[in-house]
Amino acid sequence: MCLTDRMAKRASTRTRTIVKTVKAPTPIIRVSAPRASSPPTKRRKGGRRRSSSSGGGGKLNGVLSHVAGGFGYGLVEKTFPNLPTIPILGRTGTITAIAYFLQGKVPFAKEVMIAGAVLSGYQLGKDGAIHGDDMDDFAQVRGVSAQV
């Protein structure tokens, strides 16, 4: 018996076969949370979205809205010549305040309010008082005009 035979015998007697059973991996189930539903969008022919230059969807923008506001302010002032005024605000400030409260209810009320605010600021800066057509009315008011 040679040395190599003995090593071969030992190796063959000591070898064992180990069988391991491997479990199949469990499948991963992904569940997504429900999302807020949005109204379905209507697809247009051509596949591109249309863009408008005004961006407001029918609203006036820029200089044109200021023109419309000035026109509306002048129209209100001409239509109601005997409009009662709030003492410190004067005629211009009264029209501006009325337009402020009519915002969202009357078309172009916001533009009239902006035009009235611009005119009120101009009059306050120039004369120190907000007034209308009647210069005697604002001379009787004790307030900002008396301090100038």
C-alpha cells in the first residue's frame, strides 16, 4: 500500500454529500397608494398644446386694462355727477372705494379701482389732498389738506 493509495482511501471515506433545500423566494407585491383623481384631459388633434399670447384667457392685460379702467372711471364720474362723497377720500377716493367693494361682482370693477387709485395717488402727491371736480369741497375738509 503506497502513500497515495492511503490518502485516496481517506479522502473517499470522509467525503460526504450534503444536500440543502433552498426555498423559493417569495414574490414581491407592490401596492401604490391611491392618488387624487384629476379630471380627464381631452386630447387635441396634432398633439401640441395651444398657447395664447394674452395668457389670461379673455382678460385684458397690460396697457389695455389700464385704458379700460380709466374709461370706466370717467364713465362713472360722468354718469353720476351728484355722487355723495366720503369726506376725507373725496370724489376720486369714493369711486375707488366703491369699485373695491364691487370687485368680482361687476366686470371691470378691478380696472376702475386701479385707475381711481392711480388718480388718487396723483392728486395726493400733487395737491396734498384727494379731491374731485369741486375744489371747494376739499378745502372744507379738515385732515390731510389742512396739514399741508
